[in-house]
Amino acid sequence: TTSTMGITRVSNIRKIHMANYEIDTWYISPYPEEYSRHRILCICEFCLKYMSSDYVAQRHALKCQYRHPPGTEIYRHEGNSIFEVDGAKSPLYCQNLCLMAKLFLDSKTLYYDVEPFMFYVLTENDDKGCHFVGYFSKQKVASATTPPVAPAITDSPGSSTSHETISTTDPITNGSAHDGTNGTATTATSSSAPAEPIPAVRNNVSCIVTLPTAQRKGYGNFLIDFSYLLTRCEKTVGTPEKPLSDLGLASYTNYWKHTLCYELRKLRNSADPATEISIDTISQTTGMTLDDVVFGLETLGFLVQTPQKSYTLQIDDRVLDDIIAKWESKNYRRVHPEKLLWVPLT
Ligand code: ACO
Ligand code: ZN
């Protein structure tokens, strides 16, 4: 039972019947009352229409014209596609999608006001059609906030465990790095005078869901990676809308960790060993916000605070290699950026 502004809503829905699956629901979703009365809600896997009985669903299946989500197919590779669905152009589909997603989302989400959002729907394809696996939504025009200024990190070339120092006190006066613990820190990134304008920060994901039947197979990670690919095409940086659910935080933390490991390894192996590692650079090449980069580095244990209240970046190559090897051993499908057919709206 959920209570909104004094109205108590009761829902009996415990399962959804979709394609050949009966899926246990996790939370209450505000389906119209006549549908909430049923224990099992039937959902068409192609148009996401909700129906009160198998009989109605079977009749619908005979005449449903959809074999894939509406909108534009912007990615197709190895049996998976991603469709970009405009909330303004396909409001009914997107409302059905939001209502279904709410069955697995604890936090308040939108259901009917879908126009300001784009929906990126991931499918598994076969000769019968493109079957829904998961999605994320993204606000079309988000209010941009002025991003914080990156603390500077300096790289210590040549050492397997490097000690890089960043200052995180006052971003305005932060123009020089403190010396690292091993005394090999070189020049600092002067973050107050960046070479290129720092892009605006926006939410690159509003809500993200993988159907429970498809979870823990790497699809959530695939969707997250795809959201950052779009963000990089937009030449900006992005972060998921808060609050994150526990599962959202687990998935994002995992993504940030291995993405940072790949990026750090790339920077360490770059032609010029003196290449400076700065949070700005990592943020711009990954599309992650400065805060998320710092959070990821801290989670990896690579960011260590010194008594002088500055931070030292200590990259342990063994940890880095272990995380990458462990991730690759899962053999989850990866996003192939060259398969994306998409240009940003603005
Ligand atoms: N427990 C622990 N770690 C997890 C879990 C879990 N249940 N789910 C994901 N992770 C971490 C793991 O490291 C996992 O790798 P592993 O499975 O090899 O251990 C890694 O994330 C990648 O998991 P995926 O298989 O890619 O993720 P999945 O397809 O299961 O989708 C998602 C993750 C979308 C969060 C899914 O759990 C879901 O739909 N949950 C319900 C809705 C929700 O909470 N969405 C996020 C809300 S926050 C927001 O929308 C911005
Ligand atoms: Zn249908």
C-alpha cells in the first residue's frame, strides 16, 4: 500500500505475466484501480500494454502490430539493439514502460509526464522480434549546474606504484600540487585555468531498470556504459539522478571501478610516460563527473589522504590488473561504440 497526499492506494499485483515469464513484482506501481485489483498483471512484451487476463492478452497478441519498441534503432550488434524512444512522440508506450519500471523501483518516478524524457530501450533480438530487456530514461534538457573545479593530480612517471598529489582544499587557490610522499611528483594541473572549457554537469540517466529475468548478466552495466557513450558524444559529463537504489549504487560502483581501471591503465601505457594524470582528463575521457571519478578512485583505494589534507593518487598496478581480469572473465557483452548511429539533439 502506498500513500500519496492522503490517498491510500492498494495494489494486489504480485506478478506480471510477460512473454513466457511470470515475474515477481517488488514495489507498488500506480496502475489504474481496475488493473491493480488483479494478482497477476499481463503485459505485452512488445507494446507494453497492460491487461487484466491471459485471455485478453492472447487476443491482443494476435493483433498487436509492434515487434520492437517504437522510435529509432540507434544501436544494433550481436543480437542486441537499443531504440531511442521520444516520450513526446510515443507517450503511451513510455507511460506503459514507466508503470512497469515502477514495479521494480522504490523511489518516486514519473509515470504520465513522459514528454520531457528520452527512453533508451535495450532488446534481445530473434526472428520473432526485439524482446524487451531493460532501459534507461534521460531528461532531454536538464538544467545545467556549474561543475566543481577538479583537484589537480600529478603523475609520477616510471614507478609501478605511483604517488600523485592532489590538493582538494580551496579550488580557487588550487593551482599547485603538494609534493608526493616519494618526492617524485612533477608538475601539477592548474585546474583554475583549464585549457578547454569545463563542460556542464547533467544527469545522463534518470531511471535505469533491467527486468529481473535478465539481471546479473551484464545488461545493467551495458546500459550504464551506453549512457556514458551518449554523454561523451554530447561532449559533456554526466551522473545518474540521485538517490540511487542499493542495486543502482552497486551497479554504478562496479562500473566506475572497472572503467577507471581501464582508463588509468591506458594513461599509464600511453606513449609519453610523463603524461600527467588529472581528474579533469579522466572525467572528460570517460564522461564521468569529477565527483564520481573521485568516488571511484577512493573506492579502489587509490586515493589516499595525507596529513596535509591533500590527496595522493597511489595506483597499485596489481589491483588494477586484478579488477580488469576479473571483469573480463565474466565475458559480459560490451558496448561497441562504432555501432552507434546517433548524433546529439543539440
Ligand atoms: N547485488 C550485488 N551486486 C550487484 C547486483 C546485486 N543484486 N546487481 C548488480 N550488481 C553489481 C555487480 O558487481 C554486477 O556484476 P556481477 O553480476 O558480475 O557480480 C554488476 O553490478 C553488473 O550487474 P549487471 O548484471 O550489469 O546489472 P543488472 O542487469 O542486474 O542491472 C540494475 C542492474 C539495473 C540496477 C537492476 O538491478 C535493476 O533493474 N534493479 C531494480 C531497479 C533499480 O534499482 N534501478 C536503479 C535505480 S537508481 C537510478 O535509476 C539512477
Ligand atoms: Zn502489444
